[in-house]
Amino acid sequence: MNQSPNQRGRGQRYPSGQQRPQASSQSTPRPPLTPQQIAARRAYIERRRRQIRRNRIMLGIACLIVLLLIIFLVSVIVRGITAVISGGPETTDNVDTSTLVGTMTDTVGSDTAGLSTQYVPGVGPELTQPPEQQEVDLSYEAMAFSSDLKEFEKYMNPDEERDAYLILVNAEHPLSSSDVPSDLVEVTNTRTDRAKQMMRKTAEKALQALYIEAHAQGMMSPDTPSGYPLSVTSAYRSYDTQNYLFSNYTQKELTEHPGWTKAQAEEEVLTYSCRPGTSEHQTGLCCDMHTLTGADVSFADYEQAQWLAENCWKFGYILRFPKDKVEQTGISYEPWHFRYVGRYHAYAIWSQGLCLEEYITQLEG
């Protein structure tokens, strides 16, 4: 069988006594690189270095973005937890009280029931002579308003009845179901998506002045989370209205927590609402006002809330439940809740950083 030379040589043995030639143990030296090759290699190395630097920069930017996202998410979570811990608002923003409007308006103008202008539960008439302000000009001219508010001055700063509005209402100083203001009027600046709210006349007139000045100061833009400008969402509530709200909230908690007793449900409700008779809204001297869809502590971050907190005293109002006075008031922080006391007392409370409970204790001596 014919074989090719390659086939014939495959597996062929060397004669005995002879050895297969060994490959040289020394490699052939490489020829020196040409200048062009050296330049090309240097260029390649430089490109790699630049690519590594770019990759490191991109990695750093990516890590920074991830870190910022984590910080943002943590801040959102912390804010949510803080809002939960601080408790929900005592407000009718999310409760339909249209069926109770008749109950509230029926009591207006009653001759047999009304809050005495000098009535301070648990304190008494010794508050009629509070200490004089020291070298403080609280006149209309000293307020330097941007608007002409002279017609409202007697309401913002009621000299003749300066102490008539120091009514303290809380869990220790409740009102009875028969305590109904006899001078309630409609609140001009009620938010337009709800029934007209009511307040006592002097407080409402002073509030009108506040809103006129707020407009002049650029605080009344409708470009807000709710689509409504700064406005009143809740004001006077009768004893019956507060009883309805408290009972409704209690029933809601019982529905959401089937294993709870009524006492447990009420304890939870007390973190964001008041029992009937213990809500300051029954005085007709306070209101909730904000720009949100519902009352929330986040309102404090908006310029309207900051303007109100700094300027409300000029109109006779105070921020009733400050963030640092929860222990004294028993109510969680409510940056939307403002209370009328008149300019004289409002300035004293604001300038000293007090809440109403502390101020009345100070007046008692």
C-alpha cells in the first residue's frame, strides 16, 4: 500500500544507540523594538491609564448618587415616622361635618348660653391685671403694616378688654356643653371647598386684617399643594361636634384594631384629638389654617407657616401648640393651629417663647 512521505515517517524509531536531537534550551533573543513600536506601546499604556481614571471617576459619581438617594430615602422615612409619633391633627379636614352645621349655627346668638369674656377656667379674675410690658411700643404705627388696617386696630389690639380673651381650655380646664359663644360670625377667609366656618367677632375681624396683610406680603398664592391659597379649614366647633368627632375617631380605631378595648381606642385617639369640652375650638377663638390638602406638620416647612409664626402676634394671635411645648400643652405640634388672645398678650407670649399654659401660670405669680 503506497504511503506518503509523511505517513511513512509517522512513528518511525531511531536506530539503537542513537538519540532524538534535543531542542536548544536557549530561546532566540528578541530583536530590539523599533521607535515606532515603543511609541505605540506608550500610547497604548496611556490610553489604558486614561480609561482606568475615567472608570474610577464614573464609579465615584455612581457611588455619590446612590449615597444621596439613600440619604433622601432615609430623610423621607424619618419624616414619616416623626409625623406618626407626633400624632395626627385634631381637625375636621377629612371628616364630613356638613350634617352638623345646623347644630353649630343654631347656638349662635343664644341669650341663655355663652362664654363670659372674663371666664378663665381654673384661674379666675386675678388675671385682670397682668404685668405691664416693659418699654415695648405695641401701637398701630409701630407695627409698620404694608396695608391700611386702621379700621381693624380695635380688634387686633383691644385695649378696653385686653384680658377678655385669656380663656384656657385643655384637659384640666374643660368647658361644659352649655358654653357657647354668643357673638359667632362667619369666617371671611374660609376655604372655598367647605361650609363657612364660624369664630367670635373680635377674633374674626383681627383674622381679616391678618389675611389682608398676608396678601400684601405675597403669602396668598394659590400655587400650593392643595390648589387653595392660605385659608381657614376649621374654626368653631360645638361640644356636640367635638363629641361626634371623638366618637367617630374611636370607632375607626376599634375597626382597624379588632382586639382593642374602647379604652385603648380612646387612648390612641387622644394622641390626635380631644374629648368633648377639652377642645379649644369650642371657644370660637382659634382656627386651623394652612395650604395643604389636610393639616400636617409638614406645613411648617412652607413660607406661609413661617410668616404666620413670626407675624401672627401683630394681629393678636399666637401659635397655640408649639413644637417644643408638647409636655406643657398636652397636644402634639400643630403649625396650623392659631389662637386669638389680643396683641398685648400675644406679644408677651411670642417674645418670651411661651405657650398659653406657661403664660397664665406666670400671670398667676
